[in-house]
Amino acid sequence: MTWEEFEKLQPIAATLLKNSIKRNRLAHAYLFEGLRGAGKKEAAMLLAKTLFCLHPKDGFFPCEACSNCLRISHGSHPDVHIVEPDGLSIKKEQVKQLQQEFSKHAVESNRKLYMVVQADKMSTGAANSLLKFLEEPNADTTAILITEQMQQILPTILSRCQIVSFQPFSPAVLKNKLIENGVSSTMAPLLSQLTNNISEALSLNEDEWFAQARKLVLKLYTTLSKQSSSYAMVTLQGEWSQHFKEKKQLDLGLDLLIFIYKDLLSIHLGKQEDLIYPDQQTRFTSDLLSYSPRSLAEKMAACLEAKRKLNANVNQQLLMEQLVLNLQGGTAFV
Ligand SMILES: [Zn+2]
């Protein structure tokens, strides 16, 4: 990650850290908190390179090419330490080892930096050792604790850290990130609506079940708009109920269905650039004659009602049959 990317993805966190470095007012300890995939560890690596780079561009931006930048990228810089869970937890010995390393003079300069990734996984012993460490700050040492679960961190540790919150990505930002990561422009808008987590989106993109789910939802929509309700029921009893077995799966299927009606509404409003199923634009546009904006809103409400019933443990087959009756046909301009 570069500073430019960091500022685009996490403007508040990036500005705060950039100003602190420029004014030479870096805190002794930071806690980076926020959802998985929000770029916390990448930001910590960027911060490390910014502090250690031998040839920073414009006196600030890490060059990514000097020996310090490269060793930080490879995790082999002697004055930059990364502590991560060993198995399920971060053990006391790991923190002790870190302290021993840091009690020596810095190997190459006076500066040292350590990161504790998944800091919420510290055992009680590890947390208490770290606390002692944080209580005796060294002027040239920077600590970065990283967590998705701030509520699991000891209050005494929290009170010694400056907290930097990382926001979830907006769908538009995530969509572009996914395309940069090789996701097709057909799938990226849909994935970015379903999650704000890049790694989750990337794994859904590779998921056969999900690809099939998308096809089935489009198929159900087609039968609903073109065929009789009995035909839609046949689809439901066959492939649909085979595929969307679990509650969580059906919940996702209903979201995928809602997105179709949302797309039809976007076309009504002339917002083609917002489409979640961009590859269906021609078909949706020709279907539009059958749907008034009001009937689309009603269909979306019917899907939301089905989701509510699902969460209230109503029988899945029953709620889908009711939904199909509510979604039947275009009911143009009623
Ligand atoms: Zn460099």
C-alpha cells in the first residue's frame, strides 16, 4: 500500500498518521482497530517503511526499493518486529522475546518498531508483559497493536495507546479494489454489495456455490417475469431448494433477488452506472416496460419480508412459495 492508496481508502486514519510523522509527534503506541480487510496491517507496514526508508521521495514517501524498505516487506529488518499468534494465541514467551530484543540497542539506528497482529489474542500473561513494556516507553520505539476486536483488549492497554479506527470500505471503493485484484467487472459490483471485506469478496468470487446461486436467482427472476406461477414453483421445489438449503444460504439468495429489483429501479432512475448485475443491463432494460417504480418497491419489500420471516424461523419452503406469489408477473402500473 502507498500513502496515496491509504489516503483514498482510509482518509481519517491516513491524515492523522501522516501529520504525526511530519510533525515528529508520533505516539509511543497505537491501536489500529477495524474490520478484517480494512488495511490495518498494510498501513502498519507503510508506517514502518516511512520511518525507516533510506531514500524517501520528497523527504517522506517510502521508496520501496532501498534495503530497509525491502527488508521490512520481507519481514527481515532487525529493528522491525512483528508478533503474531502462535497457534490460537499470542503467548507470554513471544512478548518476553520481543522485550529481550528491544532491550539491546537498535541494530542499525536508534529507532525500533514492533507490531502485535491480532492483539486481542494475547494470553493474560502476554498482555501483562506487554503492559509493562508500554508503561516504560522508549523515545525511539513505536508500538502498533492491531485488532478486529477492540473490546477484547485490556482497558489498561487501551489507555496507553492512541486508537486509530479503520472504516469499512464503501461499495464503490471495494468494487475498484476487486477489479484491481483480477475480479471481473461483472462480478465486482455484486460482491462489493455483499461484503465490505476484500478477502471475503475474493473467496466468494472463487466459490462455485456462489456462482451457481447467482445463476439460479437470475433464473427464478426470469420464470417469475415470463412464466406462470406454477412454473416458478417447479423451479423452487427442484434446483432452488436443493441449492439454498441452509438459512444463511437462503438469506444470501434473497439478497441476490433484491439486487435484481434494485437494478430495475436504477435503470428507471437513469442510474445505469450503479447496476449490480451490469451484464444483465440489456435484458433488464427491455423488462422495464412491465414494472412501475412502485411495483418494484413492492417487490423489494416482499423480499425483505421473506428475509424477516426466515430470521423468525418460518419454514423456508413456505416463505418462498408466498414470496413467489407476491413477486409474480410484472403487474405493470397498478
Ligand atoms: Zn526505501
